[in-house]
Amino acid sequence: MDGISADQLAEFAQTFSMFDPNDRGYFVRADVQRVLAQVTSKELSVAELEDIMSEYDVEGDGEITFDMFLTVQVRKMKDSDFEEPARQLFKLLGKGKDDGLRPKELARLLEKVGENPEASQVEELVQMVDEDGKGLVELDELKRLLAGSDELYRKLNDG
């Protein structure tokens, strides 16, 4: 899989094997409960368990394969790589406001990396990443935008 080292892949495989000790090639809800109860010494609520299962079980059949597990783990790893840069940009561009970046603030970000987008292009970008329809780019949405554009991320870190 792109973006991870052989060591990281081996670590993910080792973690997966904790959930799948019988080498079935998948794990189920009961396996998640068992492992997390051992690791956290806390029993998960039905809602927490359902959230975990729905995040990993993309096919909805109750079985989480290694490929599904790996995809989510790599995404989480990449998301965490963008956490601090996104938080800093969000604070700087949003002038301390917590609700989100307005289109003009996002335009300033793009100008910083040498882009000169038209207002309509910025609006279109906001619509693409704005999951809740508020017309703002919130912190999680900015992280996904940075994670989805390696070139933008590199330009921001170089400049």
C-alpha cells in the first residue's frame, strides 16, 4: 500500500492478528469487544462498538478483513500527520474563530502557495470539502483537504 513502510505494514499486520488470532482472515464484533476490553479494561457501549464496526466494515457484512483494517489505519495515520499543520493554519487564517474558514480566508491560503484562484473556484472548493453545508471549511475538512493534496501540503511547509 502506498505511503507506508514495510515496518508499518508489519505492525498493522501484528495488530490485526490480535483481533484475528485463529487466522480466519477477518474479525467480527465479538473480537473487537474482546481485544478492546483487554487493552482498555473498559467495556464498550453498544453505540461505541457500532461506530467502530461501521468505520471499518465497509461491506456491512460484519466481517473486517485485513484490507479494510489497513485502509482505515493508514487513513488515520495520514490524518494525524496533518493534525498540527491544519490546526495552525486554521488558527492563523481563521483569526482565532472556531467555526470555520470562510471562502476569503481559504483564498488567502491558496495565494500563500502561489495560486490565484477566482472567487468562483474558491467557492467550488469550499462546496467540495464542506460536509455540513455551512459554507465554511472546518478543521476536520481542512485536514482532509491537506491530506488529499500532497502538493498543497508541501508548498505550505516549504513556504
